[in-house]
Amino acid sequence: MPPPAADKTGGLRVSAAEAASAGGRGAPAGASPRAAEMANPEVVISSCSSHEEENRCSFNQPTAVSELLLLEDQMRRKLKFFFMNPCEKFWARGRKPWKLTIQILKIAMVTIQLVIFGLSNQMVVAFKEENTLSFKHLFLKGYVDQMDDTYAVYTQSDVYDQITFAVNQYLQLRNISVGNHAYDKKGTKQSAMAICQYFYKQGNICPGNDTFDIDPEIETECFFVVPDEPFSIGTLEENKLNLKLDFQRLLTVELQFKLKAINLQTVRHHELPDCYDFTLTITFNNMAHSGRIKISLNNDVSIRECEDWHVSGSIQKNTHYLMIFDAFVILTCLASLVLCLRSVIKGFQLRQEFVQFFLLHYKKEVSVSDQMEFVNGWYIMIIISDMLTISGSILKMEIQAKSLTSYDVCSILLGTSTMLVWLGVIRYLSFFQKYNLLILTLQAALPSVIRFCCCAAMIYLGYCFCGWIVLGPYHEKFRSLNRVSECLFSLINGDDMFATFAKMQQKSYLVWLFSRVYLYSFISLFIYMILSLFIAVITDTYETIKHYQQDGFPETELRMFISECKDLPNSGKYKLENDHPVSIFCCCKK
């Protein structure tokens, strides 16, 4: 046999076959040529320059090859252990599935926390809405439910009547309201109602002569009505407010005042009542100068802790128990956050180690797709959910302590975190082949779906802009871009089709004909073509994944490298020197 060839550095290059015979093993039988090449790379051995070192070199050559094969074997075993599921890791090293246990515990605790907060928030929302509806009936003359968009006046006397009615109701609030409403106080005095009118500085409008002279600068005039002070506004037929409106220049009239109330219904649910401040604004909108003045009532609510309160019973203890439970939720999420963060860091460290190993021994760079397998997206999602849960729980404790009243922010944090917690459990179901089909299909179809949606969005936006500019003046569902988008999305899902066709005004035959072509083409294009293609993309991916599960997934270089390790999880070769004995009481059994 010819001697080994010398490389440019003066070393001896040992072939794959020689390395296999020296190391005692090579690539497994039936392995691919690439696997054999990766299992037995060429090894560079330093040359002997003198006869005295010949014996030493003969001794070092198989030792170096064996060391390299040992490093490869260790790297394969380390990678295989990293990609094991929790039960396989228990079999391999006796490692308890703490992350799985904490995630199951988190599902129960976070869900209970969300339900408790949801019931409390439901009472807050109901109290706000019912008070707003009560104020509309109290201060708007002739108001009927569900007429917010159509509530308006058309004559000057009706405007004065409405203003006089609202002021009169405000002054007689104690005698007419069935709720526990009261005036806001500034020091020892009751807060006043501000009556302000906004109008153009100069305006001389003559529609009959097609002429106008206007100064668009806006001026404001206000006066105040205080409940404590004697003030008579007379009957509704009289106007003693000293209010005179120039309807040609008038833009808006605003009546603004503050009221207070206490939400006592929380006592029945063993919660401390909150004190509410209502800032009410009644607006008479004449900006269009169309002969129709729209009237609206806006209620800005702020919640705060009551200054002096006393409740008999166990409400205070119940609040303490809830805060203790929230503290346990925070501790559980902190433990989950630390464990998942440690796993993510270990994944990055192992990725860097594998990249360096591959570059050093195979002179190749690891592909981006293989490197991304070390980044566990499920752990990142769990970390985000833990951070949201911790923030929401702290905010919830502040709300229960009446230090803060940010119900909306807390709802967003807890709602989003609970959704992510439930989604995170799918990661553990994905270890089973029957449950993993959905996850693999979503992962594989996601890039194609995003590209498809980007193309479909261009067509969708084109129809939105076209419908808004052409049909907007003739159809109420196309008056704004937001409403156009909602209408078209409903049409894609087959909702409200006939009403959309029927409500089209026929004032212009050309526009009516255009609307028919527009709607028929949009429905046909999106329902029969784009939506069908969208379903076909996902269906094709589903069939591909199903085929892969039966015949095997395509091998990547990372998976080919790991597949050379044939050691089973329960072989005992994955144990470290400091591993503790396996407990027979663990849920994962061999």
C-alpha cells in the first residue's frame, strides 16, 4: 500500500478508510455517501522529520483519529439530547420535566385569574354603560334607545328647548335621579355646568345671492350655571339663560359638567366598591350648516379609590386572598420565564458550538435553516406570555388595592398572555405524531400563505379605494375606507350580500350599473378564485406533510449528522457524571 500523501503544511493526510480502521468504526451500513463522508473526515497528522520520532508518530496517528471520532460522537449525542422531548430527556438523564409541569400549572392558574378579573371587569363595564344610558335619558329631551345616529333637531326653538331642558335637569338632579349620583365639588362648592358656544368670528352668508363673507377664525363664549347659587331658568317655553345663538356663524354648542357615583354592586361579589367621576359633554353639532343639528352625549369615566369607606364583613379578607393568589401566579410565571430563558440561551450556545465544530472539521458553514432549528420559537412565545402575565398581575394587584384603575390595559395584558399560554401547550402536543400534523402544516404553509396574502392584498386594496371614491356618496357602507374594508371582508365570507346590493341608491343609473359590475366582479374573484386558491395552498401543504410523515422527512445536514448517533435515550450513554439517579415516581416512565 502506498504511503499517505503529504499535504502542503508538511503533514500526512489520512484517508477516510484508514481513519475508520484506525478508530475502530466508520459510517453505519447503508448510510448515504454524504453521511459516510461526514462520519469519517480526513484527518491531518503531523509528519515525522527524523528517524527517532518515527515510533512516536506511529503511536500518535491512531490516537488523533480516535480523539476526533470521540469529539464527533460527543457532539452528535449532545445535539440528539437537545432535540429530545421531555420524556426522552428523563429517560436519558433522569431530568424532570419541570417546564412541562409549570406550563400545565400555569394554564390552571392564569385561566382562574383571568376569569376572576373578567367578572370584576364585567361589572365595571356594565356600570359605565348603564350610567351613560341613564344620562342620555336624563339630559336629552325625548331621547329613545338606539337613536344615537339619528338624534337631531331642525329648528332654532328646538335647540333652545334642548339646552334649557338639560340645564333644568342638571339643577334638579337630586330630585329626579334614581341613582346615587351627586355633583362634583371644588373645595366646598358644587362644580358648575359650563355652557360654551363656538362660532366663526365674522360671517355674512346670503345663499339667495350666492354670496358670503366669512372669517374662519373661531371664537368662544362661555357662561356657567352653579347648582348652589339661586338661578331660575323659568319654564321650558321661556329662555332666561341669556343665551343667544347666531346660527349662521354657529359651529357647536357644548354643555359640560361633572357628576359622581359609587358602584355598589361589587359588594355582593365581595369586592370593595369604586368611586366614579363622570365628565359629561352634550354637543350640538352645526358644522355642516345643513339645517340638521346633531346632538350627542359623551361620557368620560375615571375610576378612583373612595376616600372614606367602611364595609362590614369579610370583603377585606377576600381582597387579600386574591392578592396572595396573584402573587403565586407571578412566582410561577417567573419560574417559567427563567427556565425557558435558560433553554433559549443554551440553544444559542449549542448552535454556536455546532457551527464552529462544523467549520473546523468539515470546512463548511452551517445553513441558515439548520441554524434556525436551534431557536425554539415556542419558548420565545412562552417568555412573552410570562412577561405579559407578570405585568398584568402586578397591575391587577394595584387595581385591587385601588391604587390604579387601568382596567383596559390590564385586560389586554391578561387576555393576550392567557391566549399565548394556551397556544404554548401545543408545543408539547407536537411531540406526538397525530397531534403534530396541524403544527407542521401551519409551519410549512406559513411562508406560502404570507406571499399569497400579499398578492391578494393588492387586489383587495384596489377594490377598497375604488369602492370608497365611487360608491361612497351613494352607499352608507362605503362612506369611509374602514367601512369599505369591513363591508368587502364580510362579502368574502358570504355575509350581508343582499343588503349590500339592495341599499345602493339609484339616483345615478351610471353609478348603479358600475356598482353591479363592481360587486359581482369582487365576489366572483375573491370567493371563487382567490379563496379557493388560498385553501388549495394549505391543502397541498397538508398532503405534503402527511406524505412526509409516512415516508420520512427530507434530511438536512444537521439531521443527517445527528442520525449517525444510534444510542437510545435509555441506553445510559447520555448521563453526565453529576447526574442523580432516576426516580421511579416521575410521570415519564420507560
